[in-house]
Amino acid sequence: MSELIVFAFPSETGASEMDETIHKLKKEELMVLADAAVVIRKPDGKIKVKQATDLVGAGAFGGAFWGMLIGFLFWMPWLGLAIGAITGAITGKLSDYGIDDDFIKEVGETIKPGGSAIFLLISKWTEDKALDRLKKFNATILRTSLSNEDELKLKAAFGAGE
């Protein structure tokens, strides 16, 4: 089973500062990532997304998954009611993959302008040891779990190989 975990920070640099520790966790085989992305929300509210390929290497989901999820999280407030039908369709698509509405809403509200987050799709980890090492970053931790079946559906939907 994979877990989509978001670590949110009040500063623009918080997510980037966590990278080194995540690299160490990977080297020590305490964490195996399927994919990762860093999101920075500028003070003016604009979003900058960086696929964290250096954390996962080749063969990751690519930008389609992160683009859909992060786009839904942050662009919806500016588009207003005109996209109600699209929003419903996207929400339905994300919930098809085990990403529930409450999680989506919580993430969108947590990453404030001037803040950042790191999104990790973790396929395997030693949770207690990893979280103990990541505590020092004082991040807000949000999480939703994906079953093996939902992970395969998600990979298939975005054209990722097994």
C-alpha cells in the first residue's frame, strides 16, 4: 500500500530544507518513494511546482498526477463557480484513487501564501523512525492512504509503467 503524505510549512524554504533528510532516509532504506513534488506558494498566491525527480529518479508518475492534484488544490478558489462541473469531475477522479475530499480541502487551506509543502508518494517506509527524524522540521503533516489497487489504477490513469 502507498501513502500520499504532505508536509506543509509556513515558509517558502521549508519543503526544500527537508530534502536532505529525505535523501538520508532513502539511503538508509527507511523510505522508498514512488514520487515526490515540492510546492511553493508565493506571497501573491502564485504556485511554483518542482517535481522532485532527484528524490525518486526515473520512472516516476511525471507531472500529470501532480499537475492535476496541485492544480485542483490551489486554482479552484480563483476560478469561482464557473467551473463547478469541472471541479466535480476532478473531485470524482481524485476520489477514484483514494484521495478524499477532506484531505484535498485540508491541504489547500494549510499551505498559505508564503508557505511551501513537499508531497511524497511513499511506497514503503519505517514510519516511526522516519517521522522521528522529520519532526525537527516542525511541519504540519497531512496524510491519506492509497491501497495497492488504487495505486495501480492511479499509475494506469497517468500512463506510468509498473
